[in-house]
Amino acid sequence: MKDGKAIVTTVENEEMLLQLSKTYEFEGEKISQLDLSGLEEITADNMIKANKVMVTSGAVAIMPENDLYYTLIIAADATGIPIEFFKKLRPRDAVKVKNRVSNFFYGEE
């Protein structure tokens, strides 16, 4: 049974890995994939804080869970990687992150 759980855990973690189109260097580290498993720990409080960051910066979104900036803030929170990294992503990778976070929000209804 424990072996079965270990396999399931590994698969779940792999599903939360997002492969980037290139390797980025940020603060002396090379980042080629993002572990978004921290999304499982995100709460409504994190979402409210992300919304406040957006409002403070002057950004407004009718549906923030589909907004690029909002989802990047959430991804930064989930990964522990500063938002500055996410702001430097190439468009293809930024949209990958946005889609993964948005799909996570809507994935279980």
C-alpha cells in the first residue's frame, strides 16, 4: 500500500511540473521547470493578497483568475520564486504558467 501511495505521489508531483521553453537564469540559479505543487496549499487569503497587489499596482481585472499578472502572482506565491522572475518570462512561458494556474482554479468543481 505504501508503495502504491509513493507512486501516486510521484505522478501527482510530475503533473504539477511545468516545463519551460528555455532555461532562465535568475539570482544565480538556472530554472528550466517550475514545480507548481504549491498551488495545492493556496488559500483564499493568498488570492485576496494577489488581488491587492494588482490593485496597488493599478491593474484591474474583471476575472482575475484568468488575468496574466494575477496568475503570475499566484505562481510566485506557490513556488516561492519572486514575482520578478515571472515578469521576465518569454510570452510562451508566461502564458503556459497562466493557463496552468487558471486550469488549476477551475479543475475541481
